[in-house]
Amino acid sequence: MLSMVLKRLMLAVPSLIGVVIVTFLLTRALPGDPAAYFAGPAATKEAIEQIRTKLGLDQPLPVQFVGYVKDLARGDMGSALTTGQPVATEIRARLPASAELTLVGLIFSILVAVPLGILAATRPNSLIDHACRIVSTAGVSLPVFFTGLVLVYIFYYLLGYAPAPLGRLDVFYSAPPPVTGFYLIDSIVAGDWEVFTASLKQLVLPALTLGIFSLAPIARMTRASMLAVLASDFVRTARASGLSPFTVIFTYAFRNAMLPVITTLGMVFSFLLGANVLVEKVFAWPGIGSYAVEALIASDFAPVQGFVLTMAVMYVALNLLIDIFYGLIDPRMRIEA
Amino acid sequence: MKRRDFLKTAAAAGAASVLPAPAVWSPAKAQSRQETLLVVSESGPNNVDIHGVGTNVPGYEVSWNCYDRLISHEMKTLPNGVQYYDRDKFKMELAEDMNVGDMSATFKLRKDAKFQDGTPVTAQDVKWSLDRAVTVGGFPTFQMRAGSLEKPEQFVVVDDHTIRVDFIRKDRLTIPDLAVIVPCVINSGLVKKHANDKDPWGMEYTKQNTAGSGAYKLTRWTPGSEVVLERNDAWNLAAQPQIRRIIWRMVPSAGNRRALLERGDADISYELPNKDFVELRDAGKLTVVSTPFSNGTQYIGMNVTKPPFDNLKVRQAVAYAIPYQKIMDAALYGLAKPMFGAPADAPTQVAWPHAHKYNTDIAKAKQLLAEAGYPNGFETTISFDLGFATVNEPLCVLLQESLALIGIKAEINKIPGANWRTELNKKVLPLYTNVFSGWLDYPEYFFIWCYHGRNSIFNTMSYVSPTMDAFIDGAGAAASSGNTVDYERNVKGFVDLAFTDIPRIPLFQPFSNVAMQKNVSGYQYWFHRRLDYRTLVKA
């Protein structure tokens, strides 16, 4: 197991180097001019040139790149111009917000999609199967910002059940002392149930939005994979041996059907992190997605590079985690590794 | 039970039942809404020091409220009841007396003014701050230069409480330029502690911390999501502000900002699309204040250095082809002041912005285009800034339709906000729409930026005319020497010339729109168009 982890980590090094080079070049290839953007509304050409020199953007590209790599080696990702803060600090502060939202969204999605998929597979072409198809198709075809705005409109504006879409906490609460950066966990650690409830309330709508969006791949994959497994010989044997339907479905079929679902979950998680961008905009959620987009709009290089790099590292870690999970679920994987 | 009541009861119950626990364990106190103002806007500051590199406009708002200046402006009441800054009347802020001489102005400082850390405000602090503004480069330095404030030697400490500003030339804009946001007075003792050789002006410190004497201080700032300002109770330059805490949240979605206002959760917001403001105003649940941008217009610009727009008749044809009224109705929902269609016999005013006499007249436009040698029209592009797409996009589509009627086939070129200034700076866009508004509300100030042969970035048309320059320079000189007759002649001269040569076609004066709850009052319109928290009152 350990050697597999090490081997996977080694393999990740070239891709990370590639990411560093490509993001650097891509951000430089953006058409905008950060110096002109940040020179302000009344800037003259000289003012823009002064700012360009201050930002070091008048240096040739290779010099800028060497400087960037040197800083990166020291863990310094540079400073964002849009927010004025060091990128590393910002990402550290914002990543938990995005991760918490994505995880809660994913958990919701799993809780709905997996049972739905299993039910649909055990009763193909029944009412529940069609319902599963409709729900997942509708979920994936509605753009997230639309679902988000509709939910806000109904549950906040019309009904008043949901709290104001003002980010992670209502204005009149302050954040729990940071331990993990996840408000739900931190507030439990602090024993502060009021904040726990408040942050949970804030989470419901955005997590629902994300969850609805990701129902489709999980439900469809569960259904397809369950159907395949249920049609296989060993399930027939189990049934013929007179095992209860519950044992057949959960002990025999579901465990075997889980592998492709886990792979899908990995993919869904990474693509939810991307879909986050729009949800964060709608719910004023202080996550890394909105941070990166704002930076991109302003041609602010450092945060974009930092964001892509963080995402790359997270993908590598996530894939590693999934591989380890495989081993736990399916002993055959362990042997091959 | 409503949520607000619930919060109140919960807070009261919490306070009554629980003994004061260590602060770490009870950070979630629901705070009284009464003394707190919740502001929501699209974007927040990137730097709280207006002298910083690339400080954005929301950053100006923090600076305005957290720092004091030597002088400021009095307010006047507009016919619609809005409090509007009075360009011509100055109010003492940190200064208690201003004595303007022939070639210098002397300011006596208030002796009881203190910075937020308790140290007194001295003339040395004022000099250090003004030196900083003219030295650091970028926007602050250029703004200072607009009022002929260029060198540190101009600022002389007479004694601890007296500072003299020497003029390098006579300029009517010098004193007004001391009342804008840039010449704020910074606690030099505090900032110097955080300065070093690489950063002699302590810019890294002031980027994140306010070091002023102002009525508010920055207590929490999460870039991109929240700014919290607390009242400085020791502030004594005017009546104590009523609002104790400002919570300013960034809500990127305009629809949600509107929902927050309508549900009564947010107290005040601006930067909403015009359509929303009109609907909010008509619904009558909120107070909506619309005020024209001082000294600002949105216009159609044309690059006069290249064909076809180097031809006066082509420019006139465009001016007759613009669907002015449709733009007012469909793109702006009426929330703007028209700058077109003045009666043919209306005399030129000594004022700017000023309505021109062009109207939509397609037949005349066609005829002018034929006379110019383009009977079949030509192809071009209309560019606009996507950052302001809610107005710009419908505007450009209407213009495109109208130009097609006279044979001009225009393609629409949408430019992202980040690139807009770069593109303007290249001065190659043939036809575009843009907004310019000057902080200092003087016609010649606008014209120096936008029409003068110095060709600043805002002379987007690259318009150069010696006659125009003579009028603009003449007006500046006449204003400084107090020669009213000469001044008026020159201003009328450049306004007339701007309309006969028509390198840019003014469309309208945009409105600055603010929506607030009915229990919020005391809004003031300032030249910078941001909020002044000091006078806001929540009933």
C-alpha cells in the first residue's frame, strides 16, 4: 500500500511541473493588462507605466518566471491585486468554504442519488425508474446559477424560510474560532450550537443547488452498474440459493456495483468544485471559485496561478484517495497494486 | 415570529440566562441591528489606502470614512430634497481656519483633533501625508497634479499646528483638489513604525489597516466578502455619527441584492441595474435616490485620426443617426439626464455637461453621409465595456440598428472590463461608448482630460485642435485670475467647438442610484459617488 502511494506521488511531480509552466504562460497570454486595470480611472500612460514597473511586469518573461518559481519554492504564491492579500493566505482561508459546501452538496447528492439508482435498477421501467430519469435529467440540465436563484427566490424571497443569501454566516454572528476552517466542525469543537445551526441554515440552499446538479451522474451510474451486476451469474446463484432480496442486493450486488460509482464520485467532486464558481456567486459564498473568477476578470495573475496549482494538487490527492478506496472495497485492486 | 424578532429575543434570552463566558466560547452574539447598518454591494475594496497601487473605487469609500482631510465641502439641498455637496463652499475639517493668499494657502489645524490611537494630529503629519500623495506615483500623484500640487517643497510646516501650501502656479483647482479623497491626513508616527527601506511610505501597512483620525475605523476585513467599520467614539470634528457599526457585505448577484433590500435584511445598496431601481422606486417600499453624476457623461466616441471618422460630415451623420430617446427608454429606463436635442435657438451656457442640438433624423444623416462620400455607407465596429453591460449592451444594439438604416454596417465588439482601459489607451477603437466623470466639477477640468491636445487617456478620440486648446487654456487662466468675462467667453467657445466638431457625441448624464430602507436617512451625494456613513441615520 505504502509503495503504491509513493509511486503515485512520484508520478504526480511531472504533472505539477507542467501545471506550473502552463498556468504561467496562459496567464501571461491573457489579453488584459493588469497595469492598466489597476492604474485606476484617471490614469495617464505614465501612471500605467509606473505601476507596470512596480508590479515587475516590465521584465522579460523568463525573468518573471524564475522569480515566480523562486517564490513558489518558498511557499509564496505572490499577492493578489484584486484583494490586496497574499494568495496563499487567501486560498487557505477560502478553500475550506468551498470544500465544506462541495462536501455537503455531495453528501446530499449521494443520499438521494444512490438509493434512487438502486431502486431504479431493481425495478427497471417502473414508475420509480422514470422518476429517477426525470429528476436526474432535469437536475443536470438546469444551470446551477438558475437553480440557485430559483431556490433563493422561493425559499428566501417568497417564503422566508431560508436565511439571507449572505455567505457562510448571518451578518450578526461571527465565525467560530478556526480549527479546520469548516464552520460546521469548528462550531461543534467550540461547543457553539447557535453558530452550528446558523451556518447549517446558510449551507442548505447552496448545497442543495450543487447536489441537484450532481444527482444525474451518480444516480445514472448507480443504476447502470447495479443493472449489470444484478444480471450477473453470482447474483442469480445467490437468488437461487434462497437468500433474502436484501442480502442479495446489498451484500452481493451493491458492493460489486460500487467501484464505478466511486470513480464517478471522484469525478463529480472535482467537477462540483468547478461548478462551485457560479453557486458561490449566487450565494455570496467566500470560496476559491469566485476568488479565481474575480482575479481572472481583472487579469490578476497570481491568484489564477495559485488557484490552478491548488486545484491540480487537490486532483492528485483526490485520485490517490480514490485508488486507496478501491483497494478497500475490492481486494483484487490491492493485489494488482 | 419574524427572524429579526427571534434574533432579538434570542440575544436577550442569551444575555439574561448565560453568565459572561470567555470571549472565545461565545463569539456568536447576535448584535443589535439598531446601531448597525448593513450595506450590500457588488464588489469590495482591494486596498484601504487611497495612495496604494491600484486601489479600486470601493477602497475610496473606506478611505473617505476613516480619514479626515484639511477641508471638505458644505452640503446644499437640491430641489428634489437630496443633499448634494456644494462645489463652491468649503467646510473646515482638520483645519479650523484657511487663509488663501496670492501664491499660498495657510491652514491652522484644530488643536483637539486626535488620531484613532490617541496621538494628536500635527502639521508634520499633514506634510508627511501630502508629501506621500505627490510622491508615491500612480493615481494619487496624478490627482494631486490636477490641482498643481506636484512637489513636497510646496508643503511647509510653519509650526506644530500650522501648515502652508505654496502654489507653483495660479490654479483655481488647487483648493478644491485639497478636498478630494486623496489628500487625506495619515498618522505618520504610526505608519513610519511599519515602514522600511523598501517601503518608505509604509504602504504595506496601510493597505490593510486604517491609520487616520476619521469617524470610522476598520475592524474587520475579509477581502471579497466583508468589511466591518466601527465608529471612532473619540471623533470630535463634527456631530457624532449615529451608526455605531457598518457591516458591508459583497453580494455579487444583483438579483440577490434586490431581494435582500426588499426583504428588509439589507439597509442600503447601490450598483443595481436601472431596471431594478425603477421597479423598487415604483413599488414604494424603499427610498430610492437618483442623482446625476457630477461632471460626467456617457458618450459615443469616434477616432478622428482615421477614416471614415476623420470626416466631419460622417461624425455629424452619426450624431443624427443615434436613437437618443430609445436609448433613454430601453437601456436606461429613464434613469439619466438627456444631453441631446436642445432647442435650435438655445443659447450656450457656461456649464458642463451641456445638451447638444442633435436629434434623431435619419434622412439628414443619410444626406450627410452621401455628402461625405459614403452614399452606400461603410463597415465599422462599435466597442463597449462589458463591465457595464447592463447599459452598454442594449445601447450598442440600438445604435447598431439605427446605423444600419443609413448604410453603416457596424459589428459589436464586447471588451471585458479588464481590457477596456488597455484598448482605450491604444486609441484605435473606431466607434465606442464610454463614460467619463471628473471629481472636480469645473468645465475646463473635464475638457483638459477629454478634449485637450495633450491627448490624455480620456481624449479617447485623439482629438487635437489648436483652437480648442486655446479655449481650454484660456478658461483655466481666466479662472485663476478671476476674469469672469474672459472665462465665460472661453467656456462657451470650447462647448460650441465640441459640438460643431463633434468628435464625441454626449448621450446622457448617468444617474448614481442608491436604494435604502425607509428608516434610513441622511444620504448625501458626493463627487466620488460613494457613501458617507457619518451622516447616515437609522431610525
